[in-house]
Amino acid sequence: MLDRELIRTQPDFVRHGIQRKGLDSSIVDEFLRVDSAWRSLRQELEVMQAERNRISKTIGQLMGQKKIDEANEAKAQAKAISDALPEVEARNRALEEDLNKIELDFPNLPHESIPDGKDENDNPVVRVWGEKPTFAEEPKAHWDVAEGLNLFDLARGAKITGSGWVVYTGQGARLQRALFNFMIDHQTRKNGYFEIYPPFLVNRASLIGTGNLPKFEEDLYKSTDDLYLIPTAEVPITNLYRDEILNGEDLTIKLAGFSGCFRREAGSAGKDTRGIQRIHQFDKIEMVKFCKPEDSYAELETLIQDAESVLQTLGLHYRVIELCTGDIGAKGAKCYDLEVWSPGVGRYLEVSSCTNFEAYQARRANIRFRREQGAPTEFVHILNGSGLAVPRLYGAILESFQQPDGSVIIPEALRPYVGLNKLTS
RNA sequence: GGAGAGGUGGCGGAGUGGUCUAUCGCGCUUGUCUUGAAAACAAGAGUCCUGAAAGGGACCAGGGGUUCGAAUCCCCUCCUCUCCUCCA
């Protein structure tokens, strides 16, 4: 959601931002049309209400003075207004609903600093850490490494649930569990995030707050009772403060939580479908920050660094790219992707996406703060990023640390969590 | 799932359908007093929308209804608490 006042007073600026993302800016004109109709009708409505309220008050006084005839006359006047009100109210409500719907469909504007571009091929590389590991023989892809060690079972996952659902087994299950335990410890103890363990199902209002609804309904698993399985812990964690006014002194608030993530769309594009690169359920640590507007770009830099520090600790080669206007999507203002090198697949795979939403989510979720007591409320800026997603990291570990004999050396930092130095058959 | 009791401002807690403001207390802000603080006294203070402003409107969990007028009466939904049932 954008500031209504900004759309009203600087429509060209808003149009330009939407067009930079390659999106349709006619929504601006639609908004302006409905907004002005709504505001003028609202004036009309409020004049009627004020008049009715005024007359109603005099009725009480007249009754008290036993001026029954005058009271009855006033009653008739008030009733005439009250009879006319519902029709105006209904029109007003209809316009208001239209306006709200349009408002929720608005994309966020890109930050002025982000590079123009058409798609992912135009994303500049910001930095590279480490080097590609070298192998005596051609490195195997993680699904081949895993097969030799019986780490996960895609066939049986498909049997018990469906295609794109994975069962981790034995040492593979242990590595999986070790990875998210290691990462939540890393982000909370080393990087100073406050730990959250959220529900995995949320209500509709929460998904509207983060911007997943109403637009991306088809990407979500819906349960009975109108609850949705979360696509990321971003949803419950961001919504912790929905409809709240935060104390400015408490900012920046840094939260990190573990959750399962459930995505219907995964695999539907027919891309990256092998192994565990794209699956319907995966585990992830998510970091969320709530901060003052003037701090959010500095917080974005430390957020991506916090995500990177996981890969550094594990000794995995990676690069950071910045998403261009054509690839950033509707919700973000600026976004970095963290991509780990996957030697067997032979590509860099996204393990984290760190985004500054500025006030976009805060407006939707109504999360505000006061700089000090008595100060006016302002919207916070909200950022989030994975810290990290497990499956692709899992794959990168298998591929990067595979040995000629088929075993996999466990990185030092992970050993206390796995309880093994290497995975063997 | 069943029975009962509830949901009012930052918190606690009143509120016979109307008469100028949703009592009051705590907490909060400012002022008086004080070297400073406390105490006392006085004043102030909610959120949102709309409007250039003056002003107007909405909000007592949410949504409907009755009425000239609803925190108050009626209906539905959600949530909390107690007890029962079930369950890990």
C-alpha cells in the first residue's frame, strides 16, 4: 500500500515508479477516479449526518422541557434525514470497498537507487565471496550424492503426499535438523535477533498484511476454517505487531524464527525441478526487522550481511546480486538475493532474498511507531530476509563437500549439530 | 464439541435509550511550589478519515437490526476466562 496523499498529489511520480518495474500504471488513474468520487460523496454524507445529529440533540432537550409538539416536529425532520441516509451510505460503502481493493493491488515503488532492467539477466552482481571449489572428477549433483547415502527419498515422498514432497531419512534427516538448529542459533546468538517460533497457519488478515493476498491466492495452501499454511515465517512474524503502535525507543526490532514453508506454486513452472531445489514444503529461518524510515537502508545492508555470515561460517562460495526493476516484483523497494554456488548443479542458487519494503507492508498491516510520547504516529519500515532457506543450502553442502568415496565432510561449525564429522553410507 | 461468565481508552474499572464533554482511579505530559525531587494543587492528553482552514464524521471486540437518537435493547460472528468432554 502506498500513501494516498502521495498518489493524489504526485500521480506522475507514482506512475513513473510503477512503469520502471514494468507494471501497468493505469491503476493510478483508477485510484484517482474512485478516490475523488468517494471524497465528494463523503462530504455529502457527513453534512447529512451532522444535521441529523444536531436535530437529535435538540429532541432530547425539548423532551426535557416537556415541549412535546416541538419535539415531534423535530423527530419528523430527523426521520426524513435518517430515511434518506441508507441509500447514500450504501453508495459510499461501495466506493470505499472499491478504493480499498485498488489500494491493496498497488505495487510498491522501487527505490531510486535500484538498477533498471528487464529481468533476472539484468541483475548486477554486488560482490562475490570465496571461490568455486575444485574437484578431481566432475562433481555430482546433490540428488546423486544423496542417493548413495540414502539422505532423502523423493519417490516415497511422492507416494505418501505427492510430487515435490520430500522425505529426509537417516543421516539426511539429521543434517536437515542440524541445519536449521545451527542457523537459528547463529542468527539469535551471534547476530542479535530475538527468537520467535510462530504458528504455521495464519488467517487471511495476516496474509493481506504482508502482501501475499489478495493477489497470490493460488500460491497458497488453504486449510479448512479459512486458515492458510504459511509460505514463509515472514507472514506470522511481521504480523506480530499488526495494528500496534510501537515505541520509537524500541526500534530497530530484530526478530528471527524457524518455520516450515508451504508453497503450491513450487515446481509448477517446470524449472529447477530436480532434487530439492524447488519443493512444496521446506524449512527456513526468517529474519524480520522493524525500524525507523531513516534507518531502513542501513538495516538492509546489515540484513544481507547477516544472511551471508551463515555461508561464510560454513565456508561456502556465494555471490550477492541486486535485483533490477524488472525482477524485484511488486512488494519490494530494494532487494538483494544471496546465491550459493552449487557445484554439481553448476549454478548459483538463491538461498536468501533480503528486501526493504519501506512502509508498504506497514501500511497494509497498520504497524506504526511514535518517536516519543505524544509524538504523531508514523509507519515503520519493515525488512525481511531468509537466514537461510534449508534445501538449497543442503544441496550446496552435499555438492561442495562431497568426497571421491561418496561421503560428505560436514563443515566444522555444523558438526556439533549433526554429531558427525562426515556423512557415510 | 457442551455449559456458563465476559470483551469499554496505556492499565484498572463505572456506565436507568437522550439533557455540554464515556463517571472515577492509576499511570502519562505540562505548569505552580521546590536548590532538585517527592507530595500537593492546576491544566492537558485517544485513534482514524475528511477538509486550505474553521469545522465535520467515524470508532465502547467485529458485523447487522430496532429507534428521531444505541456503549446501553435484539440477532450473528470472533476472541478471552471458568467448568465439563476430548486429546499430545
